[in-house]
Amino acid sequence: MVCSVRMQIILLIFWNKEDPQMNKKTICTLLALAILLASTTACGGTASTDTTADTTPEVTTEPPRDDLPDMTFGGETFNILCRTEWAYEFDVEETGDVVDDAIWARNRAVEERFDVKLAFTHVNGLWDDREGFLGAISTSVMANDGAYDMVAGYQAYMVTPALEGLLLNILTMEHIDPEAKWWSQKCVESTTVNGKLFLLPGDIALSLWESIFVMYYNKQLAKEYEIDDLYALVNDGKWTHDKLYELSTKVSADVNGDSQFDENDLYGFASSNDNHARVWFAPYDLPITTRNADGFMEMSYNTARTHNALEKLVQLYSAQSSYKKFMEFDELHSGWKGSNMFSENRVLFAPAFLQTATKLRAMETDFGIIPLPKFDENQEDYITTVHDSTSVVCFPKTVKNAEMSGLIAEALCIYSHYDVIPEYYELTLKTKGARDEESGEMIDLIRDSVMFDFGALHTVPMNGTIDLLGNLIVQGNTNFASKYASKEKSFEANLAAINEAYKNAE
């Protein structure tokens, strides 16, 4: 409207009554000018553009985090049996720590949404306390008292109540989706037999991530010994056992000059003499069991690849550049419990838990985190596993309301996935723990490579399958075939009994 009035005024000023031809030229000129002004200044010296269309916020629909039903339980108590030493995964107060506060907020959100009251029963649950923890479950089931709506226990010994028929088949429970991204897919794939799944790790428990095995390396020593970019080596698929041996054997020195190698000297590789030695079946892709054509499990450990891997590992652990008593094993995943060798720049490479990164914050020199090496370059992927003390979720057969148990467990895991794990993973590990961006990227790679082996998961009822390789490594014994032969009948009989238990389970 303003533009139209201005054009009329201009036209009157320039109108020539005596020369109509001139008027035509004037009109054409003014029209051209009007078009130009309209396209640049909205017909005025001060822009007066209508921005309504531009400022209207774009409507976006964010997909819901879950499709859980709108159910409430009238203030029902939901009791979780957990291990005292790992109670921090479930039962916390607000402390100002971002992870504790995220867990606390998760619990409150689930309570409010489903109108339940979370309660926690703590029972000592370290390996040596297993009888007491398992006894709490069996006593409750035998009494049919419905005391526990969910259990979070030690992976290695929780297979016992599963095989004794004391636990629900998770695949039959409503509302819990083992195929969802917040549960461990690789565990579901490897440990489901005959349509039965009894134990389930996932984001519901921090210990799944704390207990992942990784490789630490000392950047100062790497620089001093002119070792090339290890991150690039990983990304190129060339981080293998042979490369680990080659680089670690470069680093060795009798620092104190006493003519003997002990904890006071310099090493290229250091490992505990038991739990860390036995983990190599995973990164070197040596499955203890595999699934047969009928869907049940069979032994697959005694292979040429396993024999070859053992020879290489004995060579590594027996080298003068390797220290086998690096750390006293710590079930709580912190590592470096009895040694400062790595932080004092006297170890180049050391396998340990991912949680150990948070224990090295005071280390003055920088360290890096990379995956455990592959067996060779022909192996497609880097692989790792978790320590068998990680928490797994399960449900006694006598839960008072199986539908509630499935729904609340699923909700806790979902809220953990979105609200707890990011705090732990991004802040505690990738920001506070890792020293560089590349280590954060390596942690992403490692996290996606975690595997679960059925034979390792059932090492207790199978009489020590997971210990076989590690013990031979520490002993310096390369005769896998002979040692396996002495245990083969026991392994086979125990595995047959396990298969039968899965066949007969409800």
C-alpha cells in the first residue's frame, strides 16, 4: 500500500500534459524503478519485510524414546536384589556426581511414571560370597514368597540358578525386548538356546561398560622408542598380535641395575597372571563353543587356530620384555590395584578394564586407549569381552507379577540408555578418563566390539573352560592338545547337561 501511494505521487510530479509521448516514457521508467525497489528494499528506505513465514518455528516430531504401555501399579513395591559391592548401579542418593545423580533421577522417573516404589536388598556378592547370594534366590523361590521382582547378579555364577530351573525365560516375559539396543544384542544371540534366555546384560548396569577389556599404552614411552601412530595402526586393521610382540619387545631395561627383572624395571608389556591372561580367547576369535545344526551348543575350542594362538601368547608372556605380575586382580574393575608401573612410565602396553581410565587421572604423562589386538590381519574385526563379574539381570520364577517385572526392568534399562550411560560414557570416560580425541574414538570402536561366548559364560558348570588358555599362558605351556584332552570328557559331559537343561526348561 505504501509503495502504491509513493508511486502515485512520483507519477503526478513527472506528468507532462503537453507531451503524451514523454508521459509514456516516464511511466515505463517509473515501473522499472518500482520493480527494482520492490525487489531490494520493499519499496522504502527502511525495510518493512513481512517475516511471519520465516519466523514460524519448523514443526518437528521427535520419535518417542519407548513404546511402553501407560500402566500404573498403585504404589506397589518393586524389590531389586543386588550385590552390595555393585549397589551403586541401582541404589544411590543425589551426591552431586553426575552419574550418581543420573541414576537417582532414573529411579525417580520410573517410580513416578509407573507408580511403583523401588526398594533394594543388598547381599554380599563377590565371587567368594556367591553361595550367600545364590542362597537368597533359592530360598525365596523355594518359599514362593515373591521377595524379589528382579535380580542383578554376578554373571559367572548366575548361570547356576538358571540351570536349576529357578529363573523365568526372559523371552516369554511381556514388555521386555531383548532385541532392543539398550540390551546386549551379542549376549542375546550367543546365549539363547532352544528359545530360552535367562540372563541379560545391558545399559541398566554400569558394570557392563566398566568391565570391558581394553589395551592401554604409555605415550611417553611410545615417543621415546619411536613407535608410530598406534591409532592409525588400529584404523588400518594392522594392530595384530605380531605387531604387539614386535613393539613390546623393543622396550626392556634393568632400570636399577640389580641384574634381575622385577617390578622396579622397564617393560614393553605387562599383564596380571590370571584374569587378564585368560581373556585372549575373545580378541583372537577362539570360540569355546559354537551352535550346531540342531541349535544346541558344542565344543569348538580345540583347533589349530587355538594351538597357534597359544604358542604366540606364551612367546609374548615369556619374553624378558613382559611382566606377568603387573597388577593384583580387582573384581571391582579398577585395576592397577597393586602397581604404579604404568603411571610411572615403566610399562608400554597393558591390558586392563575400561574403568581403569578413571583411575589414571592423576597420571602426569599421557596414555592412550586402543582395542586388544586381532590375531592377524585376516581377522576382520577387533573383538573384546567383559569380565565375568559384570551384572546380569534375571527374574526368579516366583516374582509376584511377571508383567510388572518385565515392564519396570525394561523402563530402567531404557532410562539408563538415554540418561545414565551418556553421563558415564561421555563425561567419566571420554572426557575425564581418555586423554585425547582419538582415545574417545577408540572407546566407541571397542564398545561396539564386545562379544559373549556361551562356553565362557558357562565356565562354572563346565568346570573352568575359560581358565584353560590363561593357565597355559602363565605356565608357559604350549601343549594345548594335551591339556584339553585331559579335560575333554568333563567339558563334553557338562555341556551335554547344560544343553539338556535348556531343552527341558519351561
